[in-house]
Amino acid sequence: MKAKLTVNIDKELILRARVCAHSRGVSLSQLIESALRQVVVAERTSSFSERWRGKFRPARRRDDLSRRLAQKHL
């Protein structure tokens, strides 16, 4: 279901957005809805680090190189 929304946008931006919408063959409303949809989806999608945080465990190696790397990076 669609709903009306009133927003205040800089006049120059509106003009540029209309040109952009026209070049894409869509209405200004469709262009704005598409941009808002991208923002919402991007915020809902977790980043790689968020998905894998806490999943990796350090290797249980005893050699000197592994010990020095662990000290430096963990």
C-alpha cells in the first residue's frame, strides 16, 4: 500500500533528481523510493564482521612463530 509523504528538499537537489529520474525513465517518486529502499536494506544487512564476530578461535599451536603472531595480533 502506498502512502503520501511530505518532505523538504533543497530546490537544486530536486532539479537534479528530476533530471536523474528522467534519464532513468522513472518518476521522481520511484527514484526516491528506490533510494530509500537501498538505505533500509543496507542497514538491515549485517556486515561481514558482524556475521562472523566470535566464530573464529585461535589455533592451538606451540611453535615460536605462532606464539609471536598471537601476541602481536590477539
